[in-house]
Amino acid sequence: MDRRVVLILSLVVAFTGVVMVLKGHSRPSNVVDLSAAQPSGVQQAANQDAQAPPPDFPEPQKGSVAPDFALKSVPDGKEVRLSSLRGKAVLVNFWATWCEPCKIEMPSLVDMQKKYGPQGLQIVGVAMDDADDKEISTFAHKMGVNYMVLRGTEKVGDLYGGIDRLPMTYYLDRSGKVVDETMGMAGEATFEDAIKRALAQGN
């Protein structure tokens, strides 16, 4: 075979390899892989289960009633049941203290609670990490959070499709039905559009 042909083929193969490597390392900046971002002990346990088939956790479907749950609020430890918020439009935001996209979108959630709270909106932030109550409370206070913060559990995450990306947001109408969902960091316009629809439905 002509040496020039061999050289050209070699360059093509090398270039393709570089492209594949770069693609493999790219990740959307608006979402965090929950399993990859967990503390080392949790990640080690997850790696041990890597060969097991993924569990089947179906996500709540639009138009269906959101799975009910009872979680403790931070920092007072009072139990809050999602179904007790019927009559309000509810935005359920799964987040974590170490999640940068979650931190970036929090000011928009604060603004939405302030703007639409009087119209019947209740934002519920579900913290999906291993931080203690004091750390979560301090973080929320620093961010100026003006909405309900609950300590999440793996069981509740499973109810919502097995939360493996953060942030993850569900919008519920006044009857508790899912109106929409957002995976990854959302902008204020996205929040506002879904909140308006949630407030208008389920009366």
C-alpha cells in the first residue's frame, strides 16, 4: 500500500480517537450527575453495584398525581407531607449543597416564591445529600432561601424516577397532578411559565 495512503489513514484514525475522547469528557454544564458527585464513601458503594441491572423507577407522568411523601423539614425537623399542600401549586426541586447548577438557580426560585407565593405557590426544596441539618440550614440561609426545605431520602428519590441528575424539578397543580418537569438548571422564564400553568390548573 502506498505510504501516503497509510499516513493519511493513520491521521484519520488518530483524529477520530481524539474526537471520541473529547466527547466522552464533555458534560452539560446545567446538570450534575448525582452518582459521580457523591461523597467518596457513597460513590464507592455505588461502584460496587455498578454491575447490577438498573432498578426500574418510572418517572411521574404529566397529568398523573405526583407520588406522595413525608419528609422532615430543615431545621425544625417537623414532618411535612406533600399531599397536605393540596390547594396550592407546588414546585418540587431536588437539589444538594454541593450542586453548583442548583446554587445558580436558587435566586430565581427565591424570586418565584416571593412573586407567586401570594397567588398560592409553594416551593419545596428537597436536599438530596449527606450534609447534616445544620449545614443544610446554614447553606439555605446564606442563599436567602424563603421556601420550604426538606431532607430527602433515597426512597423519595426512587418515587420520582430514581433521581440521578441534579437539579430536578417537578411542577404540580393545585390538585397535586404533574404539570411539567425540568431536568438540569432552569432559567427564570422556564420556572415562571410552568408555575403559571400550575397555578391555573387543578382548581
